[in-house]
Amino acid sequence: MEGQQELPAFQLTSRIASIFHDASNEDIEKASAEEEVCSVCLDGFDRQDVDSDNSNGSTVKKTRCGHLFHVNCLCEVVKRARLAGASKCPMCREPLDGNGQLKLLSEEYLISDDREHIDNQEYNYEEEEYDRWLDELHDEYADMMEQQRLQDEDDEELARQEYEDAMEQQRLHDEDDEELTRQEYEDAMELARQEYEDAMEQQRLQDEDDEELARQEYEDEMEQQRLHDEDDEELARQEYEDAMEQQRLQDEDDEELARQEYEDMMEQQRLQDEDDEELARQEYEDMMGQQRLQDEDDEELARQEYEDAMEQQRLHDEHDEELARQEQEYEDAMEQQRLQDEHDEELARQEQEYEDEMEQQRLHDEHDEELARQEQEYEDAMEQQRLQDEHDEELARQEQEYEDEMEQQRLHDEHDEELMGQHEEHEQLYEDAAELDLQEYEDEMEQQFDYGDDEEFGLEDDEDEMEQQYSDDDECY
């Protein structure tokens, strides 16, 4: 255009550097932490991009829409536009000429297409070609960010898998410890049960020997002295009951000792679980406290840097300061919101992990309760078995006493039968004798029937005498 001065391409960088605002250290650190790259050259940002010796300031510029670019890349975008004032942000297509300085630059100077400086590339694109070029830049940037996102997801998945593997190994280790503890307890209970059964078997054999000896002594004593049999039997029964009572008390002491050992072991396990839970809770609280202090420090640092940047901008341009302040406040709010969301997600994840740990602890406690319940059932079964054994022993003793009584009753019945036999023989002899005497008496009375009344009186006396004799024989029998 006529009246315009030609601006060499090597001077375009310094003019654009003076038009756009420098990216602050906070912006560069944030972009570096989030692994953001320049969408034109696809290179990242770091603190070395801030050139303190450069009179134009930082080599990283920040557009009015909030995106970061290298100054050379931003110059490339401006040069490719047909008009410098029509240049757009490659990220969001917002106009780069927010305050009209690029338009003034293009009206005042001609941008020279120094072929040697710009590698013989074509510039001054038409708007359609310029938009197509911006689309290509954006697509390349989107592809790289997608690859980065996939890489981050892979890294996150790998970290999650490692965490799950570690938790699985810990769970298996806990299950092995629990299985070992349960096996040791079962072995101890089995050993105690075996010792108890052996003791009961020895006691039973000893009781059988004692019963056999007592029975033999009892039979000998009954043979020698029947009158003292009841006292000796009572004494032997009392000794047997005392021995059985002592054995029962010994068995109860052994069972109480085994139960106490099991309760002590379970109490130690519960205390260990409580210590682990308290340690995990303390670590979680410490981590949350450190995170809170870190967040406070970051907020204080960001606030200080923001105040410094705003003071410099206010001295340079009041109008730009107002715009930049509003934009910065919006960005800070969005950043705080994002940090808050990330913080909330981290808290939610930690809370979920804590809940998972608590759920595992609850399942572990339920398993311990199930073991305790099974142990209680086993003890109840052993107690019922002991009561059943005592009941069986009592029934056996009563049955033995019943058999002894039946034996005595049988001997008594035999003696009564023998007496009845003798009584029947005596009665038969008596009847035979009475019948014989009666026959003789009738014969005699037949012969003496004719003697008269005096003789009749004498007959009555004889009959009275005979009846008196029969009565005396009955009483004697």
C-alpha cells in the first residue's frame, strides 16, 4: 500500500512481543504441571522460556482468550493471516487483536515476506486457507493431547493395577496369617480334646478297675458279713461319687483353661486390628493435613504473584489492567474450581479407599465372630457331651443298683418259694394226719354208738378235745 513502511520479518517478533502480554511464572508452571504444549509447534513450556535478559520480556505470550504460545509461533499465526488484524487464536478462533494494535500495525507497516527468514513459505493466506491452516494446527494439537490423555490413562491404569496387586497381596497375606492362626487354634483344641479323651478313657478304665475291685470286695464282704453289707456299700458308693466329682472338677478346670487361652488369643487379635485401624486413620489424617497446608501455601503464592502482576500492569495501562484483572479473576476462579474438583475427587477416592479398608476390616471381624460362634458351639457340644456322659454313667449306676436289687429280690423269691414248698408239704402231712385221725375217730364212734346218753356226753368231750388239738396244730404250724 502507498505510504506504508516495510517492516522486516525479523522485527515482527519484537513488535508482537510488545503487543501481547507476557505469561506469568504461575501460568508457565501451571501449563508445565498439566503438560500443556504450544498448539503451533507442539512443544511444552518451562521456566527457561522466561528470558530476563530479553528487553521484550518472556518468550511465552498469553492471548486475551487465555491461551499460551511461543512468541515465534504467535508471529507465525499473525503473518499467515491475510490481514494482521484478522488473525485468530488457533485454539478457540477468538480474534487476537483485542485492542486494535495488530490492525494499527498492519496499517502502518508492510510485513515483509523475507524468504530466507521464513523458509520460503507462502503467507498472506485468504481467510478460507487461513482457517484451514488453523484447523490443521488444532487437529495436530488435539491428536497429541489425545495421545497424552491415553498415555495418562495407561499410567493411571498401571498405577491402579499395581495398587490392586499390592492390596491383593496384603489380603492374601492377611488370609494366610488368619488361616495359620485358625489352624494353630484348631490344632491346640484338637490336642486338648485328645488329651481330654485320653484322660477320660484312662479314668474310665480306672473306674472300671475300681468298680471291679469294689464289686469283688463287696461280694467277699457280703459273703463274710451280710449284716454290715449296707454300710460298706454306702461307703464304696460315696468314694466312687467323690472320685467322679473330682474328675468332673478337673475336666471343668481343663475346659476353662482352654477357653481362657482362646479368649486371650482373640483379644490380642482384636487389639492388633484396632491398632492397625488407628494407624491407618492417623496416616489418612496426616495426609489430609499436609494436603491442606500445601493448598494454603499454593493459594498464598498464587495470591502474591497475582498481586505483583496486577501492580505492574496497572502502571503500564489502567484500561488493560482492568481487563486483565477481570480475566485473571475469572481464570483464578476457574483454576480454583478445577483444583477444588481435583481435591474433592482425591478426597472421594481416599474416602472410598478408607471405606474399602473398613469393609475389609468388617468382613475380617465378622469372620472372627463366626469363628468365636463356632468355638462356642463346639464348647456347648462338648458340655452337652459331658452332661450326656454323666447322665449315661448315672443311668449305668442306677441300672447296676436295679440289677443288684433284682438279684436280691430273686434270692428272696427263691427263699420264699422254698418256704412255701415246705409249708405245702407240712400242710399236706397235716391234712393226711387229720384225715387219718378223723377216720379212726369215726370208726371208734361207730363202735361205741350204742352206749347211751352217758357215752354220748363222753363223745362230745372227745370231739372238743380233737378240735382243740387241731387248733393247737394250726397255731404251731
